[in-house]
Amino acid sequence: MAENERLLGMLRALSDVKEEDGVFTAPETALLTLHAGHEGVPLTVTQVTTAAVRGALMVAQTTKGQRYVLNASDVYAIAQESSPTDRGGRKAGFF
């Protein structure tokens, strides 16, 4: 399996992530975290809003507008987490 097929499969397996023209966009209620590593050195890219696989590269953009270009073969996991701005869920105090 080619690296880009592996990454595309990982992104498509995440719930609510939309794909349009090869660009994957996280929903407003969630963000992505990319886990990569090369020769024993880890790299975690948090708060990712969009990700795209371009040949042997993965391009990711964060909520702060930062852009990361990663070697596709170095990305080994993608996590979907709830957004810090998501107000859903349990609230403090009594009901």
C-alpha cells in the first residue's frame, strides 16, 4: 500500500471529517492531531483544521494559521479530539 493511500484511509476513517478536492477539513466541533516521527524523533502537530496528502507529502494547517509539511511516511497516527471551543458535554455544578 502506498503511503498516500494509507494516510487517505486514516483520514477517511475519522468521523465527520469532510473531504473536498483532496483536502480534509475537521468539523467545527473537533480538531485533528498528527503524530509523526523520524529516526526516533517525534513530532506532534496539534489543533489541525485541514490536511491534504500531496504525493509523498502531507500538508496541514492549524487554528493559528501555521502550515506544516510532513513526509507522508513519517506520519503514523491521526487523532480526532473535541475542539476547545465546543461547549457541548457536561457542565460544572448541579442540574
